[in-house]
Amino acid sequence: MTIEDIKADPHVIDFLNTRRLRESTTKEYLLRINAYCNYLDKTPTEIIEEAENEEDNNIRMKKRNIKRYLTNFLMFLKDSNKSENYISAMMSTIITFYHDFDIETPKIKIKTNTNSKLITTNDIVKKEHILKLLEHCNLKYKSIILLMSSSGMGQSEILNLTYNDFINAISDYYKPADNELFDVYHISQKLEENKDELIGTWQIQRYKTSYGYITFSSPESIQMILHYLTDRILQNRPVKSLDDWLFESKGKQISTSTIVSYFKGLNDRCEFGYVGKHRFFTSHKLRKYFASTLNKNKIPELTTHWLLGHRVDPVTEAYFKADINSLKEQYKTVVEDLSIENVILREVTTEGYDKLLKKIEALEKRQALMEKLGSDTKFQDKMSSMKKTS
């Protein structure tokens, strides 16, 4: 059975139509459903209709084919030496497919490896690792690595950045006129006097959730991007539109598989080896480097969540969006540790920064209180009775 067969199945069409999925997610769902169908040698419709018939005939769960199918498929994946994440994603999609048609599923323990390798600080990407990575990659990937490690952006966010995002990121220091927008040499010269304090302000969206947020990046990341854009001119591949991808491959957007493959090769060239079944270096490790560096420098947890693009409550979100400058001042206190080469910014002791710390402390207390009340059954019962009488 091919992907096209799965795509044309009426139950799969209904399943996908009830969701607002990105093209990449749709492709993953189709691949997983296809794998399950090929394992059973059945179409998606046959699988759903068989499960419905078993329920209609009141067959006990332990005697239903669905239990045998899912259990055997799980064992097949384990025996195929698939990773725990792969198996979890595969089984989750199949079970969700069943649930979408109100099919009851058996309880399946998906966890595959009770003796997994303990992750220690030796398994976390550090500054010396990133330095070595930079020695083995080209300008484009140097730019990507420095941007990811200093901003906390995920791989998808990086791949979806446009030239316009970059122009906006440097607008605190220079706003090129319309006739200067694509003159990278001119922009670089204008930014030269601020090059050691040139913190990028990125207003972007989390690709998976479409959640808008703001993060920052180090001066060296901005400088490296400018070098990369200059090199594109020399290679006769200049940026021509604000909508052009910031990082491209032969004029097109870099695919997920391309960057994953490049990072695998980079890991091997640096001889970093493996952690368990996985290569030591992955793009997600740069995001973890960012988060752990902020944590080490005692940046408030709410700030870290925001800069990583995690959802925060509406009050906190509104405050951060209204006071970007104070948030940036806070970022300045940690940018030296985030940077791979030494970057020394002026000491930050602004009144706005002090106010930000106090406000974040108040927001964290508010969030803790809301979480406590949310788990208080007496409080919830009281609120319910008040709603009924109002």
C-alpha cells in the first residue's frame, strides 16, 4: 500500500480534515498510518470498520483483534530497534486515529527501555563543543549555530526566517531606507560602530504552535549572518526580496532533512560519537544550551519560558510584549555566557531592568497562586456553586 492509497482513503481524509495540520505534520501522519496498514495488510477503512464491528458485538477487550494488532505492532517496532521517541510518536498517531472514530483502545505501555543511559552534564553541549562545531562548518551553518545557541530558536523557526525578519531584528541599531534594503555592504558599515553591542531582537512565531513571541541573539550571531549574506553576494546568490529565506539552499528553503543530515555529518566530523542510540550533537542540544545557560545565570523561569517560545499566561505575555527594552536589558546580563567568543557589554543597571525583575517576581507569585487554586478541590467547588447562583 502506498502513501497515495492512504491519502485517498475516506477515513484518513476525514481524520486529516478535522485537524489544522502543517504539510510536514500531515506527511508524518500519513507515513505512520501507512506503516501500520502495511504491517496488518489492511486499508485504514478496513481497520476502523473491523474495530467498530468488534465493539458492536460486545467482544471483551482482551479478545479483540485491536488489542492483538496494537500489541504485536509495538513489539515489531521494538524488535526493529527503533528509538523510544520514534515508537512513542508512531503509537500515539495510530491510537489517535482510532480515537477519532470513537474506537476504544486497549491500554498499551509504550515505554521501551527501562535501562536507558543516564544523561549527565557530560552529555550536554557546552561552549567548547560549539567552538569545535564552528571549525568544521561553512558560513551558513556557522550563522545558524550561533543564532540557535544564543536565541534558543528551534530548528523549524530557523528554517522559516526571512530576510525581513533579519532587517527587523537589527532595526534598533539601523533602519535601512528602501533603496538600501539589499545593500548588505552598506548595512554592515552602518552597524560597524555598534558591532560589539549589536543584539538582535527577533519577533517570530513558534512553527509548531503559531505562537508569537520575542527572543534575542548575540552580537556575534548578527555579525556572522552579515558575513554569510555578503558571501551570498560573492556566490551570485544575493537576497532580492524581503520574503527571501534568510538561510537558503540553491535559492530554496532548507528542508528539515537537509539540516538534520548536515548536523549528523558535523557530529561525525567532530568525532562527538553517540549518547545511547543517538548522535551526541543535534539541533535541539543548542536550544538546551540556551536554556541551561539562562538557568545557570539565574534568569527568572518565566523569562526563560518566554524566550523559548513557550506559552505563558496572558498577563505575563502582555507585560513582556509591552516592555521589550527591559527584557532586552535582562538578556544583556547573560549574552556574554551565551556567546562563543568573549563579548563584554556595558554593565546593566538600568531602572527599567530593576522594575522588570520585580514585575517578573510578582508574575511568578501570581502564577504559583493560580496553580495552587487550580488544584484545590474545595476552591473549585466553591467557584462552581457561585457560577450556578449568579
